[in-house]
Amino acid sequence: MHMSIQTTETIAYPTEQIGHPARAELELGAVLHALSDPVRLRIVGKLAKAESEYRCGSFELPVTKSTCTHHFKVLREAGVIHQRHQGTTRLNKLRREDLEARFPGLLDTILEASAAATAADAAAAHDAATAHDAATAHDAATAHDAAAAHDAATDARTTAPSPG
């Protein structure tokens, strides 16, 4: 993918320039690919609710630091986020206006679908936990009943008069 640099920053440290595709260069396939990963979708969801920029390290993600760096790179190269240096860290901001201008309604549709799927997953997990708790309670009651029956049988044998 050819990428022109939309903005560059001159900074003392680090010396790398951060390249971003221009609005006209945003490609639907690249944006959809970037948003297809649950970790990246989580990053975008947090940025979509943000009023300001977030440091890469401020996201609580279930991945290693190097994997996190990879996810931010994919989002940046697809044009989903804008990154800039501040000291030794990178600040991230969603490119909502660019995405909306290039692909109207796409970002909101994906974020709404993701939120609905997350809610459905949470409800399913709750239902599974409730079913597990009910099964565990049933198993405990069954075990208790079996133990009580065993105790009653043992008591009956020890207290029964001996034949003869």
C-alpha cells in the first residue's frame, strides 16, 4: 500500500516521523481490516468516546506491549487513528471526521454493532453462569439427598434388631 505522509512532526526525541494516509487515500478494505480485530475495535471504541487523546499505555488490553504496538500501527496505517509524539510517548486520536467524510456512517455502524455484540456476549455469559450455578446447586442438593439417604440406611442397619 502506497502511503503519503499527511503530517510530520519535527521533534528532538524520538526522531522518527509518523506517517498517516491522507483522507483521499483511505481505503475501505484497509479500514475494515483494521476494525475486524477485537483488540483494535476496543481501542477505537475507547477513542470514539474520548474528548481528548490517549497514550498507547493507557489502554488496558489483554496483549503484550509489542502486540499493542502492532495494533496501533495497523490502525494508523489504515487511517483510523492519528498518532503524534509528546515527549517519549505517542498520543492517539480517532480520525472520525476523515472516516465519516470518506465512508459515511461506517464507523458508527461498526461501533453500534460491536456494542450490541458485546452486550449479547455479556448476556450469554451471564446466562451460562446462571445455568452453571443452578446445575451446581442441583448437583449439591442431589449429593446432599444421596448422603442423607446413605446416612438413613446406615442408621437403619445399626439400630435394627438382630434376627434371632
